[in-house]
Amino acid sequence: MRRRWPATLISWSRLLAGGFRDPLVGRDVLLGCLFGALVTVYIRLEWFVPVGLGHPPPQPFFGPNYQFLGTQSIICSISFHLIFSTLLALAFLFVLFLFRVLLRKEWAAALGFIVFFTVFLSAPTFRPDSIIWLILLRGVVLNFMTMILLRRIGLMAGAAGLFFQSCFLADFPITTHGSLWYAGLSLSAILMMATLVIFAFYTSLGGRPVFGGAVLDD
């Protein structure tokens, strides 16, 4: 992979070498956070599309409840998602590279990746009342986005995107209503997401000011 797709591992290698303040690492983490947010918005559209087509709404989303057990559970959850997201991104990139080696063409590898993970990840979600074509379409779009992120940006962005989406946007109860009993837990997740995004943005600047000197001179 280093010989054929070296760009996919540059920021990851710099992070492992201790380059936490490397601008390329910050850029990839920031793009990964954007990817995680877009994936969450796209998945939530599944609520509205069936209703618009005259079908009953899908089964409500439910998530883990160990965040309600306190700070120790939240720390364990974040640690787990850091490891799991990294391993999952490595698995995605490995499968994509394996298809590239077997099929010997970029477009064939991309197509094989999308078809494989669409079937593999969508099959467990089939239910008697599900709209099969909608589930398959969602899988195709999500796997296409994942393939583009891994191939064009790299492993670091893939791991960051999976972590941002699965750890914060999928697991934590996010709300804008401050009067709800879990508003404090939601606020903690929002602050952690904001901290990660701001740090990634600041690091990606590489020491440059947010507003360049040329802009101020004009």
C-alpha cells in the first residue's frame, strides 16, 4: 500500500511519529469530522423519505445507554470508539486495496468495494416492513462516500470520521432543548465535538493566522 497508494498513509504515519500538531493531520481530522456529520445527516433522512412516499416511518433509532452511568462510562465509551474506529477504517482500506490488487483497475476496485459492503452491511437491516431499495440506496451512497474519503484523503480521515460519527453523533443523546433532563449530557458531547473540530482547524493552519495578512492589508 505504501508503494501504490502512499498518499493514503502520510498523515497516519505522521501521527504515529508524534506529529499531533502536524497541519496535514489536522486537515484530515477536520475533513473526517465533516464526513461524520454528513453521514449522520444522510442517515437521518431515512426518517422522512418513507413518510413522503406514503410508507409508515421506520423503527425509531435507539442507542446505548451507558453514557447515563457517569464519567467513567463516558471515558470507556470514548476509548472503545477510538480503537474500534481505527480498526474499522483499517479494515475498509484493506478491503479496498485487496480489490485493487485482485481486479487491477481503480474503477473495478471501487465498484467491488461498494457492492461488497452494501450487501454485507445492509443485509442485517432487512425487515418485513423495510423498503429494500431504500436500504440498498443508502448503503451504496454511504459506501461510495467512504471509498472516496479513504482513497482521496486517507486512513487518518477515515478513522476520524468514523470516530466522530459513532462516538458522538450516534451514541450521545443530542438535543437543543436545555430543559430536558439529559441536556447536560448532550452539552458535554457538543463541547467535546467542538473542541475536536476547533483543535483540528487550528492545527491545519500550520501556525498561520486565521485571517491572512493580505486580507487585512486589503
